[in-house]
Amino acid sequence: MSRFSKTLLSYLLGVLLSSAILLQLAFYFKGADELSDIEDTPRPKLHLYPPEVSTECRERHILFIIGGFTSVANALTTFKSVLFQMKGPLVFHFITNADSRKVIPTLFDTWQLPAVKYRIYDIEPYVKRIDWIPNTHYAFVFAMIKMVMHEILPEDVKEIVYLDTDLIILDDISPMFDVLKNTNDSVLFAMGENVSSGYTSGKHPWPARDIHNLLTISHPNIYVELPCEYNFQLGKNALPLTCQTNDRLVKIAHFNSKDKLNLKSKYVVHFARYYSHYRSMDGYVFRQRRECESDKSISTSLTDLIETDRECDELIVAMKTKYRTLLYFNGLNPSMLEHDVTLVTHLSIDRFAEFERVIDSWEGPISVAIYCTDAELYRLRSNIAMHAVFKTGDYYPINYLRNVALNASTTGLVFLTETNLVSSENIYNNIRKAVQRNMTNKAFVVPVFETTFDSEREKYPKTVEELLIEWKNGTLLPIEKQDNQKSYELWKENPARIKWDTGYLSLPVVARKTSIFYEEKFIGFDWRRRPNFIAKNSNSYLFGLIPSSFSIQPHHSQNIDFNHFNVSSLYKKCMSSIRREFDFDFYKILKDAIDLHRH
């Protein structure tokens, strides 16, 4: 907990940091025995009590320091624990690097949390203030930047609680926000009692905790100590037994070691169960949090239910849902080359095994949006750019998933495909050779075929010659051949020259900056292969074919939306009604665009 008297705190830190080299030498030469005196120095200690029941709706500020894609994904568990335990308005402050700033806005904007705001601050202008200090902490400058947080945060933030992202909140921590209430103006911050020898042994030079320790020794009047249950440390050098408490009283469990939950300790194992509970918790439940203790706006009373005779309400609700989204959760830094091609696709988690074939056949960058639950998120590992769209409801938000993957791609060109397709050999290199530097209003296409077998095959054609043999034998046929018979027959005669025609439902390669995003209102089955990338664009496109390239759709079990469409007359009725309501004729617009170009 910090109270900002910026002038005084800047002076004290300035004096301390300007002497950092001499103090660093003291760490090396004094030895652990003399440094142990730090632990014995008497410090003011507070006993915190829950506040009296109040209807006060008070905004509380919390600071996090986050660097990198995976750091945001890992911090998600900490965020949930805060939201679960704390009521009322919250303001999250994030000091971040460039990677985190690509992720945090999307995470919180799509989360739609009542009474939660966030602010983001760039770490880069302040790095030079602290990066010269010797530091072997595994978090590098992110461990030290809190020393200048008073310079980073705006003037309107008077008090703030800083939390690491490797901890979980286990109880109401609102007393922390009143810890400075009855202290004099000389007290600038409160800090949890230290139960870890690692911060004072001299073995880890200059993490921020060491600097705070020295600052409180030289100026004891600026500091009060919080009980250890507000920072129950579970690191390698922690001594939990020195904290006279038990798990019912622990407010904050802090996995403060590089090993985190992998540390072999009975205490870590115990509190890891709480961590797993938060990690698996459905984040959508926090859309129901209240602004204040007295807020009665959210009700579960059956008397509040409203009768409706609209048969398609469930589908319409799904169309209007804002889906929680976490970008780059596996931490891969995507390619940003202008003339490179990113394979853009989507899948539900049950299709991930099929998707591994796509990964094996594509040599370039991949951007994939995965529809999964919070619990499923942490089972996914791969060396491609993955983005989580968290599951809710019974419908698959296909076009939203497509847009997430498309928007998160960073190369100049994108190949818009489906997860279950098997591609011909060298398709990535063929696309790169075929595309042109100026792709404005141009698109290349890759035709799609389907197997006539009712079961999975071990091998599929890799070349056009192999494909034509199986086409002749009837074991592979053009997909949806009724609409595309003419186009496919021409492609069969001379695959390198055929251009897109009306109804040609193949896979496009387009320039990302000119690509039209998919209409997100369309969810579920029957919107899967409509050429939406051009459907809302009145400009003409010039279409070409990727030479010697194709994709094959293997036999696979159908998804839930396909089954809905096949067996539910109500589902078909609703989809037809929605199509008429939006008056969206894909093929007519596509034909008009092609005719405009030809004339």
C-alpha cells in the first residue's frame, strides 16, 4: 500500500539509488551474518480488522507490473482472485511493455466487467532510471520498476495497492486500503512482513525488496508493516512457519520464486489447490459483480423473469454476446514481415489433434483462435500464435473467431482457411511465389476437395497429379460440387489458369490491410464457407489461382452446430429468418463485383 507524497518519496529514493553502488558493495562484503540484522530491526506493525459494514461505494486502485504475452495469461488467475474477493469499484493500473499493451485492452474490453476500469502506462521511458542497478532477479527491470511508480502514476492517484501477478487473494483485503488512514503524514507506504531469507541473505543482489528494506531501516518513520498473512510467501527461501497463522487466515498467498507452483513444498502444494480453483473459474461469472455492497440491481428472483414468444431468442442472444478474448496466450511473438503469409484459422479445443496436421504442413506463421473454457486454456501448448476466445452458450461464434485470428495476424498477407483441411505439399512456398507485391483488390484462391470415404484416411494426395488420379477414380471430389461444377471442371483441365467464378467456395489469400472482416452476427452452421471476405466490399477483386496447390477436407465428425442444423427444424427456421432479416446475399454481391471488373 502506498500513499503518494511524490516530492519526499522521489528525494528518498534518489538518495538511496545514487548510493546504490556503495550499498551493493556492502552486500558483497558484509556477509550474511551482519545482513541478518535487517530482520531483527524493530518495525511498526499493524493489526488489520475488517471494516464495519458500510454502504460506502469507494473506488480502490490496484497496480500491476506486467511484461510480455505470457505474463498477461498467467496474471489472469490473480485478476480472478481479486474480482472474486473484492466488491465495489476497482481501477486496475498496468505498467507494461509493448507486448502486454497488445493484449490487455482486448482482455478487459471483451470481459465487460461492471465497475472495473483500467489504465495502462508505458514502461519504456522509465527503464533507464533503474536498469543500471545490478540485478539478478528473474523478472529483470520489471522487478525494479516499482521503485519509480510514483513517477509513472498520475497525480489523481493518491493511494494504491501494488500486487505481484504470482499471488492469489484468498480473503477480503479491503483493510489494506485503510492501513494508512490513521497514520501521520510521514508514513508513505506499508509492506508485508518478510518471511523469506532470500531478500536479506545477500545472494540476490538488489531486487526491489532489498531496496525497500534498506529504505525502511534508514527512514523507519515512513513505513508500517503489514501482518504476514497479507504476504504469505511460498518461495524457495520462505519460512512459512514464522508466520503464526493458518490457511483460514491467510489473505494473500504469494508464489514468490522462479519455480512458482512447481516448487516441491507442502505449503505450495496446499495453496496450489486454491490457485487451480481460480485458474479454472469461468471468467464470465464476474460480469455479474456488483458495484457496491448495497447494489441490488442484479437479481436471481423468478418474479423478474419476462415471458417471451420469440422462438429464436437463444440464437439471437448468442449473436449479441461479447466473447472474452485473450490474445497470444502462449507467448509467441508473431512474424511482422510485409511479404510473408500467415495462415489464419479457428477451432474448438476438440479439434486440436486434427489441427496438428495443419501445423505440420505449413512452414510459415500461423494465427489461430481457439474456442475453449478457462480450464482448457492451460492445456494448450504449441509454437504458433494462439488466441483464446472463452466459451459460453451453445453456439460456435465462427466469424468472431475468424476475426480474432485475422486481426491478430501481423504479416502483409493472410491465407484464410479451415482447421480440418489437409493441404498439398509446399503450399506455403507456392503461395509466397504466386503473390504479388501490390495485392490491393486482388485475391488468390486455393480449391478444396473432399474425400468420399466414410472413415479417416492415413494418406492424402500431395501433388496435383496424385489428386487428378483420385478425382478420376471418384475417391476425391470437389467440395459442394453442385455449385462449382463448371469452375472445377475448368480447373481440372488447366489448374494454373482458372479464375474465381460465382459460387466458387475455395480458400482466399488476400492482403491483410485490405481484407474485409467477417460479419460477427452470423454464428453456427451455414456460414462456414461463404466468401465474406469480399461480400460487403463494393469494389471489384481480381482473382488468381495458386499454382499446384489445393486442400482436402477429410472425413470427420460434425460439430454441434451442424447437428443442430440437421435435426432441428427450429434451428433451420431461425437461421433462415436471420438470413432474411439481414438481407445478406453473398453470391449476388460477389457476382456483381466480378462482373464490374470484367466490364
